[in-house]
Amino acid sequence: MAFNEPANPKVAYLASLGLMDPASLTLDDARAICATALARVPDHRQSEIVRARPTHEQIDMALATARYNDQLDELA
């Protein structure tokens, strides 16, 4: 995802739901929103952020990002 690319409509919708009622989001919804936010960070900063987390969290972050990218591919 390019740094200034518009947000995915589904993720934007989920984010708006989360602002109104955070409890209404599923764990996968929250992860999609977080993966979108992380994708908008410059690559060198992403690496620093991910490396700072424990290994099991790095794996979770990679899986969430992969799920998000798969959703984008399905919408295209």
C-alpha cells in the first residue's frame, strides 16, 4: 500500500463502527484496522516497530497484515 493511498472502504467502515462502539468490532476487525495503520508507516519505521515486539507478536502482526492484503486482493 502506498503511503498516501486512500483507505480501503471496508476498513474505513470498520473504523467508523469502532469509533461509535469499540465493543462491536471483532478481533479480526481490529487487526484489519491496525494492519492498515501499520501499512501507512514508512518501511524503515515498520521494521523498527516490528523488531521491538516479541517474536510471537511479530508473527501475529505478519499474519494480520497478510490477511489484510488478501482482503484487498479479493476486492480488486
